[in-house]
Amino acid sequence: MVGSSSNQDIFDVRKIRRLVELMKEHDLSEVDLRQGDIRIQLRRSHEPVVALPAAPPPPAAGGVASAPAGPTREATSAPSESPAVEAHIAIIKSPMIGTFYSAPDPDSSPYVKVGDHVGPETTVCIVEAMKVFNEIPAEVAGKVMAVLVESGEPVEFGQPMFKVDTRQ
């Protein structure tokens, strides 16, 4: 079948990942591809930037100045601690929109569970997209700390599915 291309070729996870890389390289927010009656739309969502005030707001007339200062200090110190604590945590995200499955079939054990050690090539789940079952590799080495999606639930592109401690 030299002249025909399989619909599964267009859903090759490696090809979709390459499209995502190209989107990042060229700062594209959306890609829309069509091949015959098949259509793939990829959209990048940009994380919202939370701005904290540089200084506490001036106290209102007759107000107590120390009351707003306490929460502002806590709010600004919490984010600085967070990156240091979670620098060793990798998030495995869904490379596509589809349905998350933790096991190859309903009667099987899940590919991974909390406490399991994974390598970059370890299959952690399946994401079904348009009747194509795509095995998703961990792409990192470490210990699974959390499974963030229930089997059978829909997942979005870029949705976190697993937390992995890369120190282990």
C-alpha cells in the first residue's frame, strides 16, 4: 500500500510531540492540520501570571497599617519556598486530548501505581484518541508520587497525569 497512508500514522505520538516542540520553538499557540477526513487541532495554553504587589497598599484613613502587612509577607514568602521544594518533582502531562487508561484492559493491573519506579521508556498509561490507543512513556526516571487522573476519564492536551520524584 504505497499510495495510501494509515490514519494511525497521523496519530503517532512521536509526530504529535514533534508538532508540540515546533509550536514551542516558533511560539505558536494553535496548529490545525487536516489529512483527508482527519483533523488534528493542537492548542497551547499559557499559564496565567500572578502578579504580587511590590509593596503593601497604603492604609485606608483610620485603618490599621499592620493588618495587611502580615498576609502580604506570607503570600510573598510562600512562592519562594515552593520552587525549591518541588524542583525534583516532574509532571508527566498528556501529549494529546483523549481518554486516559491506567491499564491495557479493564482486567489488567495498572501500568504504574504510586510507589513504582519508572524509567524514561516505561509506559505509564494509554491515551485513546479517535479509537487509536497511544502508549505514553514516562520520559523521566524516578518514583511515582501521585496518579492525578482516574482510568476512563477524559484528559486535555498538557493536563498533568502523574507526579514523579526524580531524586529516586
